[in-house]
Amino acid sequence: QVHLVESGGGLVQPGGSLRLSCAASGSISSFNVMGWHRQAPGKERELVAFISSGGDRDYGNFAKGRFTISRDNGENTMYLQMNSLKPEDTAVYYCFGSVSSVTYWGKGTLVTVSS
């Protein structure tokens, strides 16, 4: 069983930055795709960003130009650098990793953007 654990969430002011981490219990090289979803209260879950094993990256439209996804295979950790944060970025952020048809999820970390 693969476990993913997010960290780095918290309270930040508008315009500020946060770096989220997703640590895996095993090698992240095994994942075809890793990434992040988020869900704000009363709203549907949406894709934030993903990175494939081949290095392809993509982002939700709201994240383009502000967020950067990366990974450190040696540390078995994936990161999401979030800059220029807005109040509407407030949500629980979940990391995921997919292997074939199986997707593993972390339990989430809360990001609150507020003055």
C-alpha cells in the first residue's frame, strides 16, 4: 500500500507564497502521473497541476503563471510552489499519484489565503 502525506499548508496573506510537499512511502518514479487537486468549501474538486513520468506538466487555468509543480525523485517528494496567492485559492489541497489504473491520494492539507 502506497501512502502519500501532504504538508506545508497554512494561513497566508493575499499575494503571499506557500510551498506544499507530498512525501511518498515508496519511490515516486513508479508513478505515471503525480499532481494536485483542490477543493474549496461548497465547490467541486478541481485539478491544480500534474507532472508525468516523462516530465510533461500542466496546470489549471487559475494556476498558470503562479504555481509550479516539481519533484525530487531522490527524496520521493513532489512539490507545489504557489505564488501570488489569492483568497479564492483557499481550499484543501490533495496530492495524488497514479500507477496504471490505480490512483493514490493523500489526506489533504488546508491552505487559507486571507488578510
